[in-house]
Amino acid sequence: MTARTIVSNISEAASAASSSYRNLFNRRLTWLVAGLAGLAISFVFDILTGPAFLSVSDVVLSLFAPQQSDETVLVIVRSIRLPMTVMAIFVGASLGVAGVIMQTILGNPLASPYTLGFSTSAGFGASIAIFTGFTLPLVPWLTIPFAAFLMAAVAAGLVYSFATLKAMSSEVMILAGIATLFLFQSLQSLVQYLAAPEVLQAIVFWLFGSLLKASWSNVPIVGTVFIICFLAVIPDLWRLTALRLGDMRATALGIDVKRLRIKMFVLITLLTSAAVAIVGTIGFVGLVAPHIARMLVGEDQRLLVPMAAVMGAFVITTASICSKLISPGSVIPIGIVTAIIGVPFLFILILRKQRNNW
Amino acid sequence: MFSFDSVTVKRGAKTIVTGASAQCRTGELTALVGPNGAGKSTLLQAIAGILPGEGHVLLDDNPMTGKERRDNVAYMPQDTGAQSSLTLLEVILLGRINSLGLSLPEELVAQAEAALDQFGLAGLQNRALDEVSGGQRQLVYLAQALFSAPRVLLLDEPTAALDLRHQLVVLQAVRRYASEHGIVVIMAIHDLSLAAQFADQIICLDHGRIDGCGKAEEVFTTARLRDLYGVEAEIEKLSSGRLHISAVNAIPTDA
């Protein structure tokens, strides 16, 4: 065998190996594109469905040629349904990203934005605002979201204070989070126990979580928080990937694990608080979207984080469509429907997969 | 030349390592031996800058800053069986985490593949880490450490999960790599015969203090092994010139 042949064989072997990795990466990338396509379809169907019947052409005209559209249709599409759908996408994406980061930094497949008690504390904040009837001067419509956001920040502060005492270890974060969760659950129950029946009804409706609260005044808030947080995660995608090897190995690779956890903790707090403050408590998405995403694109967080955002948005928009179809003429609060949609989807994926992804 | 000087590590009120000092030559392999709990892992982690400690770490007689240690010292922890579905190639790539961006150059991927190939794992590059055996996982972590192109390589029990053949494969690869690339290798290891066979220098650690340092023939004496391990040991020089160390009695002397 000549030297040239040997060099050629090595080069072919390296090229084959490289293309094998590329094939895997491209296959995973295709899943991300397919997820985006699925989201686009559910986006259109979500706008199409509702108490008033609309055709595809009505929706398309309203969105892209408003001057040719009927005024009533225009109001339904642009002022009512579109903000709800866009809100669904941002809320789902926020909870999906918060969930996947939470599972990564805690090294726990059961982690979700609920684990650390943020959603429950937001619910307590909203309940207090409804119970006391207090309104913010100048921006009364922001009272409940503000109270929810504030209380989620208080819960985050509590968990953070405890966790920093023990170097932000995942075990302490989970324990502090679960303790905070139970604390705010109890306070929430106390408020509900003390509330008059009509106030209790308002509290329970908020806790169900509903996209009906979406409007063009609050959609940009959730959207802006999501975009800022998503961009802030990008520089740390490889560090998050390394964290899947455990704290010691990540540290050995030169990663400041404590600092990374603190940064991600802040981003999770912002994402979850902003998402639930407006639309109320929407459960399960933050748990199921990361698992679906992981099964499809693996652990490389360059694909996993965006895929979790897409899957979160997809689950909520699909749940939104179902919430309008289950009982024609009315809209069932989406918080009730998300798990009903998400669980079978997750089960199908688990059964189809040959191996455990966590 | 790499050296550490007066390294002391405390955990709370307890001192784990006390004033450890030694010199290691480039291109050579140093074995760190001692009983369980002697402080081997702690010393390696302190040298790597993972654990805070007192003392100095010097490369070519220049004290190393924290950043220099992060850039030049690779530490491979003991295998804790951490489960992850990252592919083997992704694990290798993490060895150069500071060079990784949103897109990966073909050359880098090919180099990562070559790093796997040196341990015969090229065909498994898309296999998940939790789908391979403990021994293969250990080889992957070693390949990752070498992929980071360190000047100082610290290995914590690199052969613990390996069968006899792979123990030899790993240690030969490490020694060859150290010699070819002129790097310093310090490894914590329990198998004294392997340490004597592959290491150019032996450091004995006992209760956090360095008890002996030098060539295997100088360091491994029956008296020292009795003191260190509480075992009556037989040190036999084989026809190949290598030392073979085994316990004479089945029951430790202090049992």
C-alpha cells in the first residue's frame, strides 16, 4: 500500500465519520424545521377556530390584505384571535425554554417551572390582588399581572437565598423550591378559604389559565421578555450541554457552574413569571415540551432549547384549538386542556422510542 | 517542568491535604498512590484549580494563574456513572468548549472523531453515552481530556472501570501521548503493579501528606506498603525488569 493510498484512506475515513455526524445533526435539524411547520399550521388553525365561523381566505385576507377584508372579520381576527394566538406562542415558548433549562441545571427530568414554586406563587399574587380589590393607579389592567409577577419574584428570591447558602447545588434548589411551592400553595388555599363566593370564582378562573386575557397591550410584554431571555441563553448553550455530564465534569471543563446556575435561574424566573402573570397558571407545558423536544433532537442544547420553545408553543396552540372545539360556542380555559393534549402526545413518543432519553 | 508547592486543602475545620510539594517532568507519567481517603482526588482537584487551596502551582517555574490553569490543565474525574444521552462525539467536542460556536467547523468534527478513533470508538460516535459500557465511557472521557490538548493532564483513577486489556490500552496511550506531546501526566491509581510498570515517578500520599516520592524501586518497599496499607506485601522483580506487587497475607496486618 502506497503512502498516497494510506493518506487517501485516512481522509476518506475522517470524511465518512464527519458526514455521519452531519447526517445525525441534519436529521435533528429536520425535526426542528418540521416542528416549526407544525407550529405554523396550528397557528393558522387556532385563528380559524372559534365561536364565529371563518374561512381560510377570511383569515389570510385579514392578515395580509386588511383593506379587502370585511370589517367584522377584521376585528375578530386582528383584535381578538390574533393576540390570543400570538400570546399562546410566546407563553408556550417561554414555558418550554424555562422547563428545558430547569431540567438541565437541576439534572432532574421531573423539573419544570412549577418545581421551584414560581407558578404557584404567581397564582397567590394574583389571588391577593383579586381578594383585596386593590388596583394600580394609571394602569389598573396591569394590577393582577403585576401582583403575580411580584410574588413569583419573591418566591425566586426565597429559593435563591437558600440555594446560595449551599453553592447553588441542584439538591438544595429542588428542596428549597418544593418548600416554597408548599408554602405558597397553603397561602393560596387560605386566601380561597377566606374569599367571598364571587371573589373565589374570579380567583379560580384566573388559576385555570386562559388566553382570553391576551390583548395587544400585554402580548408585547411577554414577547419581549421571551426574546431577551432566549438571546441571553444562546452564549451558554454549550455550557448547558456540558452540565449534562454532571457538576464535577462541567467544572473540570472550566465552567463556573455556580455562576451559570445563577444566570439561568434569573432567566427562568423572568420567563415563567412573565408567562403566567398575564394568562394565569398553565401547567404541564414546561414539563412535557422539553421531553418531547429531547426525544426528537437529543441533548445538544443548540437544537434542544429552540425545539423546546417550538414544542411549548405547538402544545399550547393545539390545546387552544381543542379548547374551542370541545364545547362549540364557548372557550374552555386552556390550563384545563394542556395536560389532556400533552399527555397522549408524550405517551406516543415514549412508546415509539426504543430507549430512555434521560 | 511542572511543580506544586506546599499545597494545603481544608474542608471546614478538617485539613485534607497538608503541604504537598513535588516536581513532575514534561513527557513523563507520575503515579499518585495511597490508601482510600489519603487525599489523592482532593490533591488533584486542588492542582487543577477546581478546589480552593493554599500553595503554588508552577509550569516552567512560572506560577500559574486561575485562567492559565483552566486553559492548560485538564482534569479527568473518577467515573461516577453520570447518565446522559449526549452522543460520544458531542462529549469529545466538549473538551474544547471554549472553541465551540453555534456551527462547528468540519475540521473540528474530524479531529474529535480522530480522538475517539485512537481508542477504537470511531464507529460509536453517534451512540449515546448511557448506551455504552462503563469501560467505554472511561475511554471517552480520556479521549475528551486529550482532545482539549492540555499541557498538564490529571487523571483520577483512569483504569478503575476497565478490564485488563483496556487498562493496558489506556496507560500505553497516555504514556505515548505524554511522550509525543511533551505534556505532564499525574494519575491517581490503586494498582501498584500498573503504577510501577507505567509511571516514571511515584508519589505516595498518606493522610494528606506526601510520604515518599521517586522511582518505583525506591518508593515501593515492604515497610512503606505495610505502613500505608496495613498489608504484608511481596515485591517481586520480574525477568522483564518490571515490579510485581502483591499482598502476601489474605488478611491485613492490622485486622
